Amino acid sequence: MTFSIHTRKETIQAMQQEELDLLIIGGGITGAGVALQAAASGVKTGLIEMQDFAEGTSSRSTKLVHGGIRYLKNFDVEVVADTVTERAVIQSVAPHIPKPDPMLLPIYDDEGPTTYTMFSVKIAMDLYDKLANVTGTSFENYVIDPEEVLKREPYLKKEGLQGAGVYLDFRNNDARLVIENIKQAADDGGYMVSKMKAVGFLYEDQKIVGVKARDLLTGETIEIRAKLVINTSGPWVDKVRNLNFTRAVVPKMRPTKGVHLVVDRNKLPVPQPTYFDTGKHDGRMVFAIPRENKTYFGTTDTDYNGDFEDPKVTQEDVDYLLDVINHRYPEAKLTLNDIEASWAGLRPLLMGNAGSDYNGGDNGSISEKSFDEVIEVVTRYRAETASRDEVEHVLNHLENSRSEKELSPSQVSRGSSLEREEDGLITLSGGKITDYRKMAAGAMKLIQQLLKDEYNQEIEVIDSKHYPVSGGHFDPAKVDEHVEMLTKQGVSAGLPEEEARYIADFYGSNAQEIFKRAQEEPFPGLSAAESGRLRYALEAELSLTPADYLMRRTNHILFERDTLDNLKQPVVDAMAEYLAWDEAEKQRQQHELDAVIAESDLSELKAGMN
């Protein structure tokens, strides 16, 4: 498949000449999920994204496909059941992206109130395993004593350590999950365009019938007509809604900012993902996660009112996370200068729904009576003498629990909203990465009904639980065997085994495309493997800037900082040739890349310390 700067021009021409069935505004994970399902269902689909795909929010998560165990601290069985079910679906349709990686949850008792005790964490994990359907498998939870915890993670604080729970979670590559959905939608006939910003709506009889959009590469403003328009722009949802100046818009979003920091693993050896109380008595928890010879940790969770396009890591963010990490890992003694990379992202939380993706939200306190009832019914559930209905009955009648326990009819998953406004604009907002497919499936039911009722157009929606994304076209039960088979193909193509295995694991069934391109003449200054990956990004993944490639198509900026300086100039040179930049444009792109790297490096904060 070709999905490049060249097909982009053809796609834009087609979008102007045809009336689409559906136009999607926003190319993060939510829009990408809708695009895949719509295009695969035969809906004439277009998607526009003002930045790169996933650039705004969906490449800035904690990079896990959570099982939601954090919600069990509030005994929120429903959200955990939904989350673990969806996680299994994502792993089946994108088996090359989410990878099982058991999480360590150390328990301390020396600092006042904590999220879990050894007793409560075991109850929570047993319930979690039943909901995740992993009881009796190699992924079943277990507890370990303090000695075993410290054998695994000797840098962890020893004082007050009671032991730890170990339970199943999945690491994720958030930006790759987005681009693989986008590529599959394009392969199925969808029109996917990045660097295209919605600037207004087209109307007939006060109803939206399309969008005015500005091509940020050429400056040209175009009109795209569509029967239905859906707004999936994440934190920008209200900004898009406000493009209709004829009506008042009640804000929907309350975005919060999350920050993550990356250090070399020798500075903070963390053999497996770890999740712990901050120790600040603030009711929050933090992750420390190993990845590609690095360790990253986060997240903060603060309300945000700044620039949505480029949220910044502040000194306050850094101080908070370093304080937490150095408290839990006292021998690490990390400082600002140890940070190799960073990212800040916004979570598209809905107003009136306090459930943070990371901390379960403010569910309020429950009475002693309700607490005892929960412990009793959950214990019976573990022993298989109580049904899930009995558990849910107790949970839905807690004293002093949050008022919004019941899902409203418009919610297609916890913390998300699907609405159609008077002008016809459909808005799908909120949610989290783990819920993206379910959110899109809910939107597709509405789209199917509207096309039938208003246009007499019948469509048959695909079963998205069994429809793989690009790169996921292999048996999800045989990931290791598939990687091994592809690795051999990469070696046969002339690549070192380590590089072939990395590509096989990273790209799934698309790895063969990289191996083909790796046999072409390498770009000056790049290895055969890197040349193959860059050619693939340019020809099949619509990479339009060096940051697109180095930040979101690969992990070079975030997790391979030590080799980045030798790589960036050859990448700029190769892209300049392929994309036909003149010298002025090449210099501009170089400057923008340097700015992205400097921001990730926290260069400004570091300069202020010296």
C-alpha cells in the first residue's frame, strides 16, 4: 500500500470532488478507530487531522493498555470488567502492539493511609483476574514477600515494605496503535489526511453538511462535503464545536495534564513495570516502567488551561516526579540533569466526570457498613459463591458513594460521551485509549442509524472485535512464533538478527515491507535497517516531517536518545530529498526538529539550573 505525500495530493482532490458519507475531525486514537470501522464497513469515509496523526494527545499517554486495577481501590467492578475485556480485544486486533508485562505493586505501611494493604491488594487482584479471565493461567496474580521484592528491585525503599502484588498489565505503543488504525482505514478506501485543519462548517438549512479546511502544507482552503460530520478531536472538542458561531456552546471538556520523564536504566534499574503510592498522602499513584534500555516514570495529573497544541513540562512537574521517585528509590538520587527525554500530554476528561484515567477519580468515601458489605461479597465472589450480579448490587447501593454511578444512555464507555447536536454535528469525546474500539463501535451504531433514517442508505457494520489493524494480520495466539518467522526473513534480507527481531516485533505483519526496502541502497549515514524503516514511513505511513518519523513512527526521540544526535541529520537529508524540499524548507524543518528535541530534553529547564 502507498500512503505518502504523493497519495495525499490525490486524496485531497478526491475529498473535494466527492460527497463523503462521513467526515471525521481529529486523527488521534478515537478518530482513527472510527475511521477504521467506517471504512471497513463500506462507508465513504474521510478524516482530517491538523497535526500529525496522534500528535496531540494519543502519543503522550503512559504507554500502557491498562487493565484498570486502580479502579478496584473504589470497588468499581464495572469499569474494570469493561477495561480488561477491551484490552483483550485490542491485543487480538493489534497483536504486535500491546504486549503482556506483569506489573509489580509494592505495598508499604509506614506512611499513613495508602491505596492498598497486602490484604486488600490480594482481594483486588483475585477479582481482577476473574474479570480478565486469567485465573489458572501463567498470568494469574500472586503476592511476594519483601525479600523477593528487593531481589527484583533492590533500589526500592526498604523501610515499611510489606511485600507486593504482581498482576497482568500490557505495555503499549500509543502512536503506533493510532497509525496502524489509520493505515488500515486508508487501505480500505478511507481518505486520511494529516496537516489539514478544520476552520469552519458548511451549512444547508442551518445543518452542517461539510467542513472548510486549510491545508497547512500549502495554505490552501478547501471544502469537503459530507452527509455526516463527527468531532473526535480529544481536548479540542469544544474548540471544534465553537466553529459554529450561530449557537452558544456549553463546554464539555476539563482537560488535565500528565507528564512523564525518561532516564537511562542504569540510573534507575526497574526490571518490570512498577506502580506505587506517591508517599505524599495525595491519593495518587505513579508508574516506573522499563523500555528499550531506559526507565520512564509518571504521571502528574493537574488541571490544564494552557496551549492545547504544545503542553509543556514545567519545573513544578519535574520537582514533583523526582521527589516521588527519589522517595521510593532512595539510592537513585535522580536530578534534572539525569532526564534524557520527556513528554507532556492532555487527557480529554469530561466535565462532571471526575474519573481520572490514572487515579480512578473522586468516588467519595463509603460508610463502614458499606465497606464491610463490599469485602464480604467480594470474598464470596472469589470463592465462587456469589455472582457478579450480587457484587454489582452491593456496589450500586453504597452509602455516600458518588452520585453518577449509573451510566447515562449516551455513554458508550466509562468517561466518554456520544452526542448529536442541533446543527447535526456528532461529537464523540472523553474516554481513554483502552476504550477506543468500543467508543468507535458505539459511534458506528449511531452513524448506521442516521444514514438509514436520513439518507435511506443501508450499511452493514463490521465486527470490529475481530477486524485487525494494519500489521496485525496474523494469529494473536502465536505472537512469538510470528516474530521468530519474520526475524528469519529479516536475516535472509541481510539484516543483523537483533535488528531483524526488533523490526519483526515492532511492525508485525508489515515487517516484510521494511525488509524489502532495507535491501535498497541505504540513505547516506543510515544503516540498511534504518533506511528500510524510513522509506516505509515515507511511502506507507505518511511521514511529512522529521519529528513525525523520529517521535511517532519510531521511538528515537523518547527512548533512544543516545543515538539520536548521529541519526537526525541523515534523516533530515533523506526526507528533504524524498519530499523535494528547497534549502529554505530544509532549514525550517531542521529548526523545528531541533526545537522538538530540545523540548523533550528539557533544555530550557536545564539551562536555568546552570
